[in-house]
Amino acid sequence: MNHAIRVVAILQAKPGKAAELEAVLKAAVVPSRAEAGCREYTLHVDRENPGRFVFVETWIDMAAIEHHRETEHYRVMGAAAADLVQDRQVLLLDEVPGQ
């Protein structure tokens, strides 16, 4: 079954690294939105914890997510963020049908 998948990725910056992490994450937004399988790709910052960033993404299917993970901009973001992130959580979510 092909259906859209929502991704919620939460990244906590290391102390003193929030501004650097924000710049790295922002650089991936426009090229990610341009990918054929992307329906939504939005970066948020937590109001109560300005070092916590949250991506809310919607992809047409798992193949689109797998393709995204292979793109140059995703790889560059991951490499640049590696020393800036203290904690990372990624949720792949399916909408509950019938609501």
C-alpha cells in the first residue's frame, strides 16, 4: 500500500551550538522541498528550548524517504550536524485511518 508518511525529526543541539546547528539544518530545507517525493519539509524551533529543532516532513512513500537520505544535501547536512547534535530522535508516522 502506498501512502504518505509523516516524519518528525527532533534534534537537540549541544550546549552553545544552537546557532551553528540552525544554519546547517536551514541549508537543507529548500533542496529537500524540491525533491519529487516531498510534500512538506518545515524546520521548527522549540519555544521553550531554543536549542531543540524539529523537522516536520511529509513524503509520498518510503521510497521517497530513502531517496532523500541518499541526496547530497542530506549527506552534507548529516556530516555538518554530527558534531553539533547532542540527541536525535526520528519518528516515521502513518496516519490512523478512519478519522
